[in-house]
Amino acid sequence: MAKRRIPRYQVDEVEAKKNKGRVPVDASQFALHNSYSPPLGYYEDKPFTCVDCGKEEVWTAERQKWWYEVAKGPIYSTAVRCRPCRKARRADDSEQPPDAPGEPPGG
């Protein structure tokens, strides 16, 4: 009995379902941060809890790929804040004027 051939578009759909939430790693794009072995294989969606507001979030595989390969972030860093808390933190940091030379910090 001969095997029935599966059309390529159906194979692609099965692979897409199997790899949902996964993006392949391109280790050649990593910035060098004195690490011994970069992660290999796939980025996978990672749940985390925001350290500021306590909201449950997911650091998506696509955002991990951008962080590690495009923004050249350290390969062992992870997301700890949700997007609204990151924006609020950046706004707070940009509103504070730098300390004048010669003055103690906060003085």
C-alpha cells in the first residue's frame, strides 16, 4: 500500500502549529558579552510577572529575538517589566535633571 503524499502547504500549517510561540535563534547576531555558550535552538514565549505592578505578562519569542539579535542585549538578560511600567520608568528617568558638578547626589 503506497503512502499518500501530503501537500506542502499542509505540512507548513502543521509546522506552524507545532512551532507557535517559537522563533529560531541566529547566534551569529549576538553581541559578545563574555559568555561561554549562547542559547541554541529556538526562542520561546516566556511568562513573567512585572516587578513594578505585579501584572502577568508574556515576553514573546519575537521580542526576545529583537532584544538579543537586533538591540544586542546581554544573552542572559530577561524581561522584568511590562510595557507601561517600562515607559513610565523611562519618563521618570528623562524628567530628572542630572546633578550639577560638585554637588552631592540628591543634594
